[in-house]
Amino acid sequence: MLPRRTGAVMSFKMIRMLSAVSALLCAAVLFGVHGRAAGAEVSYELSPQDTEALGWMEEFSREIKRAFDAWITSGEVAEAKFFARLYYPIPKTSPTKYTTDYDRLADRDLPAIQEKYFAKASTVLYAVAADANGYVPTHNRQFSQPMTGNRAVDLVANRSKRIFGDLTGFNAGRSQTRYLLQRYSRDTGEVAVDLSMPIFVRGKHWGCVRLGYRPVDRR
């Protein structure tokens, strides 16, 4: 079992309040949604690039789900703690990073899965698992470099353990439709297509897998 952490804890309710504020301030534009999300129902024809990415996402979500199931089955993390959505702030990080009761398990097991999908195409910008509040316990290796103390460098090079509570991250994490396709204006200055698919563990919605990529054939 992981040791208890001390210090301030950010709860699910606090994150929900902050995410709601972020949702009002951020400008993320939906390319389209099959199903209902963010209060709107939109029909959208997928591009060949989107269709290919959607095929990857089916297996990506299954692999992440299997890893999460294994943690709970083995007793490495209790189911209640896995779904508790308690975030322990890491001091002197900006933007603030957080540990959880399972993030070290994510550091151990998720890279082997995520990197396969990150390497699918040169246009892929990220392939990560994020909870319902936008928390990414473990980012891709390229974006999990040692912290330097230089905020401008770390913003790009170390994106693990952050809560991406912008509108795009909030929509992705909360959506329970088959998939969600959004336009994402990242804090790195890039504009990406963000494709997400929900993850359910033991019948409960945990969050999603997210794949970001540069659009090359969208009209």
C-alpha cells in the first residue's frame, strides 16, 4: 500500500468548482460530438485521420482499463481510494502538480501503454489517461523530463501530475459518450485535435484516454 501523505488535500468538490470557473473562462471549440456533451448535440463527419485515430483509441482505452483493474484486484490501491479524487499538492510547482493514492502505480505501468499510441504517427502530440477532473497522473515520457525550476521549460517538458481543468480537459474527462472530438488550444501555443474516449472501471466512470494530434486533412 502507498504511504499516507500529509499537507493540504484538494478534494473532488474543490476541483469541480475550479473546473466550472475554468470552463467559463477558456475557449475550446467542439469540432463535433456523437452524443451529448457540454450541453450540445452536434453531428460531424469524421476525416480519414480521425477515423484512423478512433481505431487506435478502442484498444488504448481497453489497455488502460486492464491496468486499473489489476491495481484494484491486487490490492495495490483500494477501489475507494482509486475513485476518491483526492489530490495532494506538490510544493513549489507551477502550474501546481499533485500526487494521488495511485499516481506511482501510473508511473510504473502507464508509460508502456501510452507510448505505443504516442508513437502511432508523427502528428500525435500526446496520448494520456486523464480522470474526470482532467488529472493526468503520468504524461508521455517526452513530457515527463526532470524538473528544472524554469517555469517556461517545465511547462512544456514536464506535464505529468497536472490537472488540465480547461474546457477541453473538463469535457473530455466528464463525457460518457462513445468518443468526443474537440479542438484544443494548448497552453504551449499549439492547436490540436483532442480525441477522447471514456474509461469505466468496475462499472464506474473514472475518466478517459486522450489523444491529441495535428490535423492534416481536415476541410
